[in-house]
Amino acid sequence: MSRPDPLPQLGATDDGLSGALLNMPRLAKRALAVTVDVALCVLAVWIALYLRLEVWLRLEPPYLWPVIGSVLIAIPLFIRFGLYRAIFRYAGWNATLSLGQAMALYGLFYATVFTVISVPGVPRSVGIIQPLLLFVFVGLSRLFVRLWLGGLYRNLLRRREQPGVLIYGAGTAGRQLAAALARSPEHRLLGFVDDDSRLQGNSLDGRNVYPPTRLADLITDLGVTDVLLAIPSASRQRRRDIIESLRHLPLHVRTLPGVADLAAGRINLDDLRELEIEDLLGREPVAPEPALLERLIHDRVVAVTGAGGSIGSELCRQIADLRPRTLLLIEQSEFALYAIHQELQRRLGHDAVELVPLLASVQDEARMSQILGAWKPHTLYHAAAYKHVPLVEHNAVQGLRNNVWGTWVTARAALTAGVRHFVLISTDKAVRPTNIMGASKRLAELVLQALAEQHAGRTRFSMVRFGNVLGSSGSVVPLFREQIAAGGPITVTHPDITRFFMTIPEAAQLVIQAGAMAEGGEVFVLDMGEPVRIMDLAVRMIELSGLQVKSADQPWGQIEIRVTGLRPGEKLYEELLIGDDPQPTSHPRIWRAREAQIPHDELMDLLAQFDATLLANDVPALRALLQRVVQGYQPTGEVVDWLHSTPDEVDAPATRPAPV
């Protein structure tokens, strides 16, 4: 017959006596039960004598004989009826029936000896009273143990199913987190891990501090399933090194945010979060230069198009913190505009910044001209764009209209309104693109370069080019996390695909600083660090969730990585520069690119051709035009536009205004 699984070990904060009882060996528990029953036999005789004689007596001859007789009769009967084989905390009806049968025989034998036969000096009534008392005492003892230890044992079993947690970091943050865990019924804190040899081997609040080298053993010895990183002041590189050391262990790793995020108060469990890609990259952010941040914003009227998007909304947050006089939130999505407006109102409280939410499409020239003409912003950040590569590939005409014509319309309206600085948010996909989204962004750059050349000294047009930002719409990290939570598989389009990554706040800060350096027509490139192989990222995220990759070599793994093939227009790797020899700027993370451009008049003729092609929905001709205009554009695969058709299949609409 199988034995119950061993109990989880009790910690220092658990009930010491109950814990000691539950963790005793089975033989010791039976010996203790026999000892208790012997004591109850003695107690029952003593009280029976008192009830009969109405005086407390010393248990010495002749009154010692009923004690010896009780023990000699009761214990063998209890053993014979299996009372010591039963687990008291589970004692139920069958155990009660066995106890009743044993006590009936005990009463018969005991009364025969001390009532019927009698022992000199011992009242005959003791043979009747003592068995009744002993039955009550033994029954109550079993009931007490069941009520006391049964609930505790069930609680311990529930705790055994809870995550076994070690806190990495025995400093102030770690101790505060331990205090929060002690109040949580959903975690089982097992101790601390710390690199400091002075703390190792010591105890904090009854929990041992272990060296990191013992982690593999602790998984087995203590049942550790989770590690919580409580090292908010550690550098990002140090955090990355620790995370890498945990990757090969079957542990779910979570972390507290940085020390700046925790400065406001005590730590609680809501502060814990899953690892983000920035925790895995080890890239240290560069402190911004306050003068560059404030130059185009402080006490000025500032506009942001695409204000409700991932980049646009972060730009709005950081611009609002720099105290502009007025912030124009321009967005075509009603819900996105409402969300960012409400967030900024809560963020600013009753501050002096005037927030103006404006519903508008950047393709609507009349509306954009009215907005910019009425408010006359000093600086405009153009973040409005369609940027999801497969969606734009399937909707090529709308993608080009929004990304190129939207930029052109907004730039012309800015020129007319006297906007001093116009900053385009561009992308690394504009460099030697293989998709229409990237080509459209490069064409938008060319439009601004031509306008900067034609209208030098009026509006300073500049472009800031960077790669993927973490947490943006369509970002791979939240997608992977959802797939892991669902049990997999994780989908990767190609085993060798790589991408640059940067956090949204860092990207927004660098955009603001780059725009402040502009003199007109520059393409700024942000230093994105080293590219990340997406397959490696998927493996890391699986392992740091305490799971293993399922593969032919590891069929026992829990999460499969499935290669689905490159999507329409997708590149294996991205670049940030078309040409060579980028020039440094005063900021170590911002470079100035040297890019070829097209003269204004020639570009206007090309845009007229684009306009006619877009009206006809002639996607093959559109791709051919892009190949002529956009350096390095090499489309991959067939046309996948959902409405692709030949020009003569589309009824041309009425005349449209010619591009200017």
C-alpha cells in the first residue's frame, strides 16, 4: 500500500508543537499515542476514586492496582483493534466504531476484575466508573487531535501546492518583500539567496540565507519553484548576469522594478512583475541631457500626431513632464485619444499644462491646416503611421497614403502655420526595405528632406530612425508571454531572425533630444545596441518561466517553439544606415546619418505618379515605382494586397487635386 507523500517542512513562523508532531516518524507518533493512553488510564482511575470516595488520593497500594490493571487491559485491546494504526487527524466513523468495540470489551474485563471479583481496598464501583471515564477521555483525545492537527495538515498540503519561493537579495528590498510574502497565503517563502558571503549562512527573520551556488540543490531539498529578484539598485548588466545564471534551472523568475520606481513607499506583491526584455539585454540607459530635452518644449506649444499610439503616447507623457504651455494631442482613433487624454489629466493633476485633444486624420489637409493654423505650435512630433509590416503589405494603398501622404500633408500644413521644428518618427525598416511599410517610411523621409531643401530657414525638418520598441503594438515580448501562459507553442517566423530593441521611454527621450539638435534635413539614428536573435529570446523567456523547451532532444519539455516561416515583407535582420560613415553628435546614443536625397521638383513629379497609381490600386506598379525611388527596396514574394487588381478593373474616381 502506498504511503502518503512526506509533508512540506514547516518554517520558522509555523506552530512549533503542531509542526513537530506532524513531522515525527510514524513509529514515534504511535509511541506517543500509547503514552497518552497510559496517562489517560491513570487519570481515569484517579478521578473514579475521587468520585467514589470524594477525596483526592495518592495512587499507591492498594489504589495502584486499578491503574496497573487498566493499562494491562486497555493497551493490548487498543493494539488488537487497530487504534494505533489509524491516523488520528483522519479519524472517522470506522475509527470511532473500533474504539467503541475496544472500550466495550475493556469495560467487561475491567468490571469483572474490580467489581465482580473485586480487589481488597479498591471500591467495587471503580470497575464501572473508570471504563466510562476512560471511554470519554480517549474519545475526546481522538476528537481533539482530529480538530487540531487535521486542519493544520490540510493547510500544509495546500501550502505544498503553492510556489516555493526564494528571494534573491537579502537587502532592504528583499526583507520588505519577505514581509509581504509572510502575509500572502499564495506563496511559501523558503529563504534568501545573496552574493554577499557575510550574509550567507545567517538567518533573517527565521529564514536562511543561501549562496547562489546552492540553488540547484535547494530546488530538490526545499522544493523551490520560484525566484524573486529583489535587487532594485543593481545595474542592468548585473541583473542580466544573475538572470543568465538562473536560465538553466527549472525556476520561474520574477523581479521587482528599479529602485526609482520603488522610492515612493514600501514594497508589496503588486510590485512584482515578469521579466521584460530589457532585463535580458543588460543595456544601461544613458542619462538624458536636460538642456536638449527642454529646448523645443518647455513653455511652448507642442503638437504630437498619433498621440494615442505606443510611441506617440510616451512622447506625450515625457513632453507633459517637461511643462509645455500647451500640448496638442492629434489622433484619429477616438478611444486612443480619450485614453491618453485621461491619463495625462491624472498625471498632471491641476498643473498649468493645457491639454487639447483633437480628432483628426493626418491625411485630411483641411483639418490639419485648421489645427496648426489655429494653435501655431512651435514643435511638432509626427508619430502617426501604420507600422505593422504584414497588415500594411496586405493593405498597401492605405499604408502608403497614411505614411507618405499623411507626412506630406502634415508637413505642408506645418510650413504654412510657421511651425519651427518638425520631427518625423521613422524606423530601421526604412533601410533597404523588403516591405511596403519600410519603403513608405523611407519615402516619407525623402519628402521631408526635399521640403527641408526647398524651404530652408522656415521649418526645420528632421527624422529620427530606430528599431523595435518594447511594449509597442505587435511587440514580440507580450505575444511570447501570452503564448507561454496558454501552454504554447511559441511561434517564431525564422530560426535566424534578429531584431534591435529599445524601451519606449528611452526611445522617446532620444527622439526629443535628437530633434533639439536639428538644423534641417537631418536623419538621426539611435544607437540600438546589439541585435537580438528572436529564437534565443523565446528560449530565455520559456526557461525563466520555470519551464523547458519541448523539442526532439527534450520531448519532456512543456513549451514548443514552432517556426512558421517569414511573413509577407519580413526581413531576417534590420539595419539602421543606408550609407556608411555616420557622424557622432553631442549625445553618445544619437548619430547623424549621411543619406542620399531626391531634389524637390523631381520628387514632386514622382509623387504625382504615385498618386495616380494609388488611385488605380495598381499594387504591382506601385512596387515598381518604389523600387525606382527608394534605394535598396527589394520586395519579397508576390503581391498580397487584399484588393489587388489591374488598373482597368477599377473605375477611376473624379479628379483629385494634383500634388504641389
